[in-house]
Amino acid sequence: GNPELPTAVNITWSSINFKTILQWQPKPSGYFYTVEIHGHTSDTKRKCILTTETECDVTDLLRNVNETYTAHILSVPSSGMDNFEEPPFAVSEKFTPYKQTILGKPEILNYTQKGSELNVVFEDPLTPYTFPNGSFESIRDIFQHDLQYKLSYWKDQSSGKKERTTTSHTFEVSVDGTKNYCFYIQGVIPSRRENRYGQESTVLCTSVGRTILDEYGAEVFIIIAVIAIAVITLAIVLSVILCKRKKAKAAREKEPLNGI
């Protein structure tokens, strides 16, 4: 081989919704990298051949999401590879997409709070994989009954949080109809030991029955009240001063002129 060539270090798998990027270090100088993906039951495949980059999108090589893969990062001399000499390489840790890809943020399509019921409608994140008709598969198409969603919700400006789970695309929960609520959703794979919970969606809040006090808080009203009291006090003081000045002027005008 070519033991004098540096081999890759810090090899990591980064995968969200089955889009998987392989990353490593260092930046090559005077040589190239080639990525080989090895599966336990599948043939070895190459990607990012003779690249000077330190990352490679290997999503299309991991289509069997239940397979366990390892990546070999080959350090290839500038003269290239031949059939008689295997270049030095580094081996990644094992990666199983079904068990390790991170669930991305669900998209909330609609939410309403009517009376004492909060209703949230959302959809599954899509994967890079497609059906024969060209439409993208969702994470539900792959995980099927192994996928759940968790709703975390709480009264606006309160720290008390409640949770509900569902296997559908909607949440319907009972709430206090006089209060506004904030919430977010995330996917859950109960069968996993690691990466069980997915990324949290954007936090949204209802606005039914929302008052100015809810919107801005009591502190703002205290400040406004203090300012108002100060303005009123200043107006009264100015009025008293002006009134005294008028009385003093009127008194002076009534006094007889000296020497007449």
C-alpha cells in the first residue's frame, strides 16, 4: 500500500430523514479520497471517487434502510488507483439508517382553539427516496406503525407542560377555553434506544381570547401607570404654579402706584 499517505480521521455520519452525509478530516494535499460503502448483505459501492472534498452524500447507496453499513475512506495518490495496490483507508463506525437517522421537524398545517378544544393538523417530513411514480416517500411510509408523534403544550406564559401522543396526523386535546396555549410537535420511534425523539417543530401559540395583558405582561402596565401618574402630577404642579403666578400678578396690578 501507500502507508505514507494520511488516512481520514473523525469520520461521522450525519443523517436527517434518511438524507445521509458522510464527513471526515483532514483536507487532502497531494492526494484524493474515494468513499466505499460496505453493507453486511450488499455489494460494495463507491461514491465521491477521487474527490478533494471531506464530505460525501451517500443517501442513494443506503436505500436498504435496515441494512448496517460501514464506510471506507480511501486515501488515493495523485497517480490514481490500480488493481495491484490497495490504497490506505480508514473505517467508519457502523451505521443503520432505520435505527440512527434523526427525525426532522414535522410541518404544522393548521391549528385552532375553539372553546375548550385545541386542534392541530400536521404532516410527515419527506425523505429523499421516491416511489416509482416519482413522488417522495415520507418517514411514515418507511417507519409505518413504528412512528408516533408527541404534542407538548402548555398555557401561554406558564411553565407547566402536558404531553399527548398519536399515530395519526391530528391532535385534539381539551384545554382551558379562557387561556391561550403554546405547543410544538416531534416524531417518536418507541422501538429505539437512541435518537428516539425527533427534532421539535416551530413553537406556535393560539390567540383566542388574548388580552393586552397576556400579550405584553403586567410589567408594561406598571411602567405605563407610573408614567401616567408622573404626567398627571406634573400637570397638577404646573397648574398650581401658573395659578399662583396669575393671582400674584393680579394683586400687583391692584396696588396703587407709588408717588401718585
